[in-house]
Amino acid sequence: MRTWVQVAVFLLLTAALAGGVFTLVRQPSPGRVEITLPTPTPTPEMKVYITGAVGQPGVYQVSPEDRLEDVLRMAGGLTEDADPARVNQALRVADEAHFHIPAIGEVIPTPTATSVPGKVNINTASVGELQALPGIGEVKAGAIVEYRQKNGSFSRVEDLLLVPGIGPTTLENIRDSITVN
């Protein structure tokens, strides 16, 4: 009796397997399978201008992860009369930035105070004047003045993003209250 049960189970499993294979074979082919890979996003072109005591002053194309030390390398390095202690070489670069590498003993002139009524000139303002801006406390104001002393004048308002502690939100909050002229 046991043999009949085994034979019946075997026949039942064979029939189920055959039915499954028949069903798979009869299904239409899904057609050609295409795999689409994402296209890489192009890195925006960024350029900086470097002047002063470097081998080859000029405009250089950089990437967002570059630092001033990378730009110095591109520009042929520092000259013998460069004063590297007055420049933060670890500074991350930003598009359209201007870096001036001073020579030993070089006096960097303070911009003349040509003011725009109702606006704070970030190239001439004192720490106290900068603190009057919304969201700028003593630390950020000090960082702006320190950056300006080490790197020279800001050529445009957006250069504030190069100052440690100043981000896009802070810049947007003070944009209408500041000038570089």
C-alpha cells in the first residue's frame, strides 16, 4: 500500500512540474530589457584669479574641492619674496574669487571709503559697524575683518561666502544692507 501512495505522490508532483514548465513556456517574452544608467551631472566651471608673489599670476580653472594651496601650485608656487604667513592656504576656493599673495613687507592698501547711502561697506567697516547687520555678531564680524586683512578687499558681495562662518543664509539676510563700494 505504501508503494501506491509513493507512486501517486510522484505522479502528482511530475504533473505539477510539467504544468509549471508549460505555463512558463507559453508566456510571451518580455521583450528587450534596457538598462539606463544615470548621466553624470557636469561640474560647473569655476575660475579664480591669483595675483601677487606667485610664479605665474592669472586666472585658473578650479574644482569645488580645491583649496588655495592647489591654486598656488597651478600658479607656479610662491616666489622667494612671498609672505605665506599672511595667507590662509587651507582656504577653500569659490568661483570668481581673487587671491592676492603679498610680498614680505607689502602694505595692502585699505579701500577708500566710497559709501552707498544706507549700506555697510564690508571693505571698510569696523567690527562694530558689521555687528549692526542682522545675524552678524562679534565672532562673524571679527572673521570678516580678519579675512579682509589677510586676503585684501572683497571684490563682490558674494566673496563673503569665503569667510569662515558666513554661509548662504547669512549672506541672503544681509545682502540688501551691504556693499563693496
